[in-house]
Amino acid sequence: MDSGDLNIRKVKNVDIPLFEEWLNKEHIRKWFGDLSEWLNEIYNREGQYYWINHYIIEYEDRPIGFCQYYDCGKTDEGYAWDNEPESTFGIDYLIGNEHFLGKGIGNQIVKKLTQMIIYKENPAQIIADPVKDNIASSKVLEYNSYFFDDYTGLYKLKL
């Protein structure tokens, strides 16, 4: 699959029902925890969660997934990244359409999202915190030059 056909665009209100549908799919629900928190962030993305950048991933103009990034310094305390340097950004991503799983799209999503953050934010590092048993996500991160930090339990791309 050609990465040129992959597009990342801002979430719109019309995307929310599809995002909710994806969150309720078994292959996503097992990794994403409390779905109501994700929906709360999306519904309040222009208010309380203005600092989280929410995106829909399209392949050949068809929505297939979701990704987001955020400045870790703006999150509440109590996360694995609390002691990371200033200008650390976190990422999350999912492929909602099962047809696109296992085809290298995840690698392309993380590559494109990483490039976007570097271009827009000039970060010190980018981190990801997949559930330990999510081997596919860990492999996607490693493919994109993120390394696992045994001390923090985070995947990091130092820039």
C-alpha cells in the first residue's frame, strides 16, 4: 500500500460516530481502556482538551483510523512521562477498519504523524505508551526508530 494515499486530517464533528464505532471494536477496546474518556476528549477538543491534536486517518480518501498527539507537559500528573524533558510530545493511534490491519499502514501512520509533530512542534522527543502486550504497536514504533526505555516503560524517539 502506497503511503502517498495516506492522509491525516483534523477530526470533525461528523467523524465522532465513526470514532465511537471504532472504539467499540474488540481489536481496539482491549488496548484503549475507558472509552468514555476518549469520547470526552473528542467532544471537548475545542475546550478543556484544546491542547490535544485529534486526527482522522484516511487511505485513498476513506477514513480508516484515528491518531492524536499532545504536549506531555500539559497533561495531569500521574503518568509515566511526568519526569520527561520539556517539549516531549505523546502519540496515540489506531486503525479502526479491520481491512487495513497487518498491511503496513500502522508503520505509515506513525511515520507521517512523527513527521508532522517534528515539523509543527520542534519537539525534544516523542513518546508512546502502548499496552505492554500490544506487540503489533510496539513493532510499529520500533520500525519507526522509537526505542523502549526500560526505566520508564515508554517508547521514545529522541530528537
